[in-house]
Amino acid sequence: MMDFNIIDAHSHLWLRQDTEVNGLPIRNLTTGRLTNGRSLFMGEERQMVPPFMIDGRNSAEVFLSNMDYAQVSAAVVTQEFIDGIQNEYLAKVSHKYPDRFFVCGMCEFRKPGYLQQAKELISSGFKAIKIPAHRLFLKEGRVMLNSDEMMEMFHYMQEKDIILSIDLADGDTQVQEMKEIIQEYPQLRIAIGHFGMVTTPHWQEQIKLARHKNVMIESGGITWLFNTWLFNSEFYPFHGAVKAIKEAADLVGMDKLMWGSDYPRTITAITYKMSYDFILKTTEMPQEEKALFLGKNAERFYGFKNLISLPYIKNMSE
């Protein structure tokens, strides 16, 4: 019996994929009126979401059904360029389900003018801005995180107490830029995603950024990263992921780490519940650490209120 609420610190929602990244299209594939969960992804067909999402809609209602089943009280919805900018839909989701979802706004960071976009998103009620920084290595040049416009935006976000949610490129590629940002804006609250791109060289350098008081690390996609790790692919119960979480805790403390699923992409390989169940079942972490990692840290960092406790519903197969 859990005596804490589970919070997912990294998930995605969209109603339709129709975008481009580096000039390559990403869009729902339709056969008749169905998509079977598949998308054209930068030149190849991919199972973007589970096949039961036959209309290509990755909606809040379907996610809530998964959350209720898995006893996940709330979720942080981030964004990624590969899904297209979803600000309009996420604003509606936040308004409709304020106690279940904390949503991040996203600007078009691949060209100048995003500072004004960020100000407009914040004015409209968004409490976090997402930067998929690993997508900022463009053909025409790299968008630096410490550029003048970025730094002005971070200054504004710090003044307004807006959270920066950011996914960095592999290893330590953008760590020096982040160090400059953290030093310049020590009150800016930052959540670094994908567990530092664990399984890539020097991932620990991203984790070490959480030694600064306002920086957190979330584990969105950790099961995917270990499942697709080139030299040592693994599956549930993800012993390597548990080992990495323990290593990160040794570096910065378990109170700086948060669980994230990277829903819905990761549940093409595993169920939603499996994306955290391996933590509940491991004997390598004490119960107090599991509670911090799976919910209490995210509750504190994102300021969740009125969390619901969800009962376990017995399966027909039990």
C-alpha cells in the first residue's frame, strides 16, 4: 500500500502531429480514417503511440485513463518540436484538469523572436517554459543557450518565477552553457529532462548541475534509453536504470530526482504502470527514497495541490 501520491514529471499530449524538424516531416499516417498509432517520422514509418490510439490523438482523456489505472495522481506535460507546438491545446487541458496536469508552454526557439512569445505565454497563464535544447543544432548553425535573447528570457522567467523545463543534448555538450545560466540566474527553477541522457558518455555532468539549489533532474524516457542502449539493451525490471538512479542520488541526493515516463512514446514497448513499477519493486532503494523519487520531489518542485489518491482496481486476470 502506497502512502504517497505518484507524479509523472515528464509526459506529452497532442491532438495531431503535423510538423517538421530539420526540414523533415513528422505527421500522423492515415489508412482510411485510422492511423493505428503510426507516424511518418523524419523519413521513416514509426509506431509513435500504442496501436489502440487508432485516431492518432494523444489526448488528455486517454492519458487520464492510463493515469487512473496506474494510480498516478498528476502529471507534468512537457513539449517537443517533433510533436509540434501544442500551446493552445495544453492551455485548454490545464483549464479543464487543473489538479491533474501542470503544463509547459513552448516557443519557436529555432529562430529569433521567442522572447516575446515567452512573455505572451506567461501572460496567458503558463507557469513553465520548455526548451528541447537537443533540437537546437540546426543546419544553419547552433542556437546557443547563453545567447542574448535566451539570457533575457531567463531573466524575465526568474522575475516571474517561471520554471524552465529543458532537455539537453547528449552528455556534457551544453553543460557549460547551463552553468553560465545557473550562475547568472540563481533563482531560476530548472528541471533537466531525460535523466541527463543517461547511457551516453558524460551523462553525470548533467546530473551534477542539480548540486545547485534550484535545479532538479527528471527521468523522462529512462526506460526507453536503457531499452535501446546500443551495447547492452535491457528490459523490465530495468536493473541498469535503477543503478543509474542510485548513482545520480550519490552525486546530488535523492531529493533532487523526479520520476518521469515520457508517455506516450515509451508505452509502445511497456505499459504505463511498468514505467515506474520497477522502482516500486526494486530492493535496491528504501521506501523513503522511492516516495521522494516517485512523487514527493515533484509535488514540492511544481507546487501541486489537491492531489487525489487513486484506489487499486483489481484486474479481470487476477
